[in-house]
Amino acid sequence: MGATAGPVWGRAEQQDFRSRVRGTLLGVAVGDALGAPVDRMGIEEIREAYGPEGIVDLVPAYGRRGAVTHLTQLTLFSVDGLIRAQVRRDTGAWHPPTDLHRAYLRWAATQRDWGPDERRAEDGWLAREEWLYARRGPSRSLLAGFGDERMGTLEAPKNPGEAGPEAAARSAPFGLLVGWEPQLVAQLAVECAAQSHGHPAATLSAGAYAVVVHGLARGESLDGAVQHALATLAARPGHEPVSDALQRALGAVRQGMPTPGRVEELAGGGTAEGILSAAVYCSLVGEDVRHGLRLAANHGGPSAAATALTGGLLGALHGETALPPAWLAELEGRPTILELADDFAMEMTQGPALHGPAGASPAWLTRYPRA
């Protein structure tokens, strides 16, 4: 797998990119935190618990307001794996799916260990963040997919019947590879999805979501980014369920005021392509980020995945300043997310100065070891 030459980074371009990276990762997390307390509750159950408008603000889950789930945890490890892939490229080794798989294995260790092992310097800094050592509702598919060293591939995927949205929900960071062509972004997301969710609809939904984020991070409109994803999907066998789901999202925009029923209809029982469709729809019709996330949360189904996907789209589209400040103030792990986002932006814009042929920063290689 190769990558294309990156863009030329002036100061304004670097600042815009950094804002979109921060917006994407914070958007995933704050969406996740909004949807987590009502995940898989029916709409009437949500209204009974939180009032006639449903959930409209962060409420406690896992013992605190602003708590995130495994979806945010895995998204952060996706970023960590992408940075490590760039750093390891200096050694002549270039196979990003392997680096992502190693990152997901580091996440899996957080789900079974009491805390970080300080002796494992090769794990890097993210795996030493103690707040990540919390089990937040990971599915059996994830725990099985990353339960051993074997890496799932498109030819031999892990959990080949698993069509849920969790692989897509960790795929926003692939879209932030703005120097790559969309086809390569899709390919990486698809290959990494197969490591835990091997059903074609799940892998292709991850690829489509990454391409939409990619378009937004490069300054496209949301409608334009979805069209770009449809064009990218069209070249892939078996794309029809995912392409049809995206088309349904675009068509639903013209059907009047958004309702929980329409979001739930698009969500289609919680399949990957259904949740992707619902997230695109909520992002298109939301009056602002807060409204879009509330739409994504208030339906019967996997609300955390829907809100995480929606948050990633809106964060990539608008940048970090559009996200609700009051929600960000209570967001679990916010300092870590910001630090990782800024590291990613620095790696993508200034990587050769950090670990290139001209020299290397020992501090950077301690944070993101080549091992």
C-alpha cells in the first residue's frame, strides 16, 4: 500500500488542518458521550427517562457525565497506529494495516489489564494513559477480533458474519490522511475493519465513512464528500447495500422535518450501513452540531455509534470551534484527545523533521516507538 505526495503546508493550511483533526476526534468523543447513556434504548424509553424531547444534554454513564465508550477508545488507538505507521516507514517497513492491528492489540490489553505496564516502553505514551483502562461496552466481536495475534484480512477476515457499525465508528482517523487519494483511504479503512468486522457491508461502510471524512477534511461540502464516497464505492464489488444506504440518507433530506422515526428507519436495525446512513442524514439536516448530535442520539438502536459517526462528520466539516463548549468541558479524556490530535497534525505536516533522514527527535520516538 502506497501513499501519494502530501499537500504543501502553509501556516493557514496547518491551522485549518489542526482544527479539523481536533474537531473530528473531539466530535467522535462528544457524540459518543451523548449517545452512550441511551444506547439501544427505544425512543419511548428514552423519553420516559429524559423527557418528551429525549436526551438533549450529557448525562451520567459509567459513573460520570461525559463518559466515552470503546468507540472513542478505539478511535484514539487508530490515530496512534497511523502515527506509528508513519514513523516506522523510516525503517523501510510500510504496511499500515499491521501497525493498526498492533495498535488495536494495545487497546485490547486495556480491556483485560488493571493498568499500564510501565516496563513496556515499546507501547508508547497512549497505552500508558490510565483512564483508558476501563471496559466500556465492547462487543464480543471486538474482543474476539483482537483477542489473539492473528490479524484479520480481506481474504481471511475476523468475524466474517459481523455487520455492525463498530469498525466504521473507529475509522474517522483514516479520513484525516488528506495527502492520500480517496481510493487508498478507503482501502486502508476496509482492510482494518476486516480485523474485527468481516462482513462486506461492515468493511465497505468503514471505507465509505473514511472517504466522507476525507472529503470534509479537505474542505469539501458534506454533500460533495458523500458523492465522492459513492464514486469511490462504485468500483468495489458488493458495494450496493452501502451505496443504497447513502442514497437513502440524501433522499431523506428532502422529506420534511427530521423525526426520530426517520432516523430509526435509516438506521435499519443497527447495521453498519444503516448507522452510516443515519449519521450522514443527521449531519446534513442538523441546524448545528448540537442539533445534529441530538437527532442521532434519539432513536431506538445503537445511539453511541450513530452519535460518534455524526460527531466525526460534523467535527471534520466545521472544526473544533463549532463543537458545544459546555459538552467539551465535561468530556472524559479531553486532554488526551487534544494531545493526540495535535501529535497527528504535527506528524502529517512536519513528520520528516521529527524522524526523517536529516535527524530524529528522541522525544518523538519515545512517544511513538518504531518497534
